[in-house]
Amino acid sequence: MHQELAAGAAPLQAITLEGRDLFVVAKCMVPTDAWLLRGVLVAGGVPAVVADANHVQADLLMAPALGGVRILAPFSYLAQAAALIAAFERGEFALDDDADVGEQLG
């Protein structure tokens, strides 16, 4: 589905460049998957962004040539992002089939 950063591993683009503060934490071939993963990261406190989604959405056959859709996060959040992605992949955020996700009043 997507490539992610292993917990504790160096970022995929770990070269520190002057003025650069966002690093790739995952890549997805499908833009919807990237937005979902970004939502997981943001809900977990990581200020993540999605890059290249519009290019891939315009022509899905170009996804491999472009390297997929990138999910980026600041360097100081890389370990937290890796842990959240690993938890997501293990299914820790999955809801049971009979989970009530309706509005709770009162």
C-alpha cells in the first residue's frame, strides 16, 4: 500500500538542507491512502502534509514515475510519525464492525 519509515530509522531524505524542515515519512501510490495516513498523523499530533497528490490524481499511471504521493513531517516529529504509522499498520486504530460511531449526546 505505502512505504513507511521504520521506527527509529533515518528519514528517506535525511540530508539536512539549509531552510528545509519537512522530511518524507511515507509514500503512497494512491492519493486517498496518503490523505488517510496524513489524517492518522495529524490526529496523533504530527503536523503532516501531503505532497504531489494533485499530480498523481491527474494521471494515476504516473504515480510510479513520480515516486508516489509523499507524506511529509518536520524532523522533530519523525520518531512520533514512525510510531503512529507502525501502529496504524498493525491495526491499532481499527474499529470493530459493530462500533457505534454516531453522535454522543449528553
